[in-house]
Amino acid sequence: MTMNRPLVNLALLTAAIVLSFVSFVLVLNGATDEPYEAYRANDAFEQLVIGTALIALWCCYSVVVVTLVATQRITRDWLVIIVWAAICVFYLSCCPLGYVHDLDHFIFPSRSGQVATSDSNRTV
């Protein structure tokens, strides 16, 4: 069964909009919550699981677009969205990596050989 080009274009556009919105919300949420100085399961789930899943979805989306362009089911104009996907993956990578860095720095400082310090705990 072959899908017509306008329907494929609509499906790709819808997927890109949904992935972009969810990615934006996750990155913005992580940016407002940082630094993570205490472990909370919902933060770990959001930043690690959802962040990694969105990175994987953007990668799959990119592979689908390249494959559809290569098989000439969509125009080469769609390759521009690969740049957008790369930008989204770049910012999404800050979610799991930043969360793990904060865990290592603030919650488990003895493992990394660092001493946990907070601006509120510093004395002059």
C-alpha cells in the first residue's frame, strides 16, 4: 500500500511539531529545575528516560526522512529538517547528561572525589 505524497508530508510535519513541542517542554523544565541538588524519582524519569527516548525518536525521525528522500517518496526539501533534528538532539542531550552531572556533583560527591558545596552553605 502506497501513501500519497501530501499525506506523507502531513504525517512528517505533524510528527516534527509534536516532537519539537515535547522536546521544548522537557528542555525548558530541566533548565528551570537545575541544579538538581536532591534526588526525586520524577525528575530522574523526566530527564533520563524521557530525554533519552526523545533523542532516540529524533534519530529515528531523521532516518525515516533520509530514507523517504532516498526513495523519492518526498522531496529533497525535507532534508532541511535534519538540521532542526540535530539542534533538538543537541539541546535534549543536556537533559540526561546534565542530570547525571548534577547527581555526581551534588548528591554523590564522594564518588567523584568532589566536595558538595552550595552557595547558601559558603562562609566568607
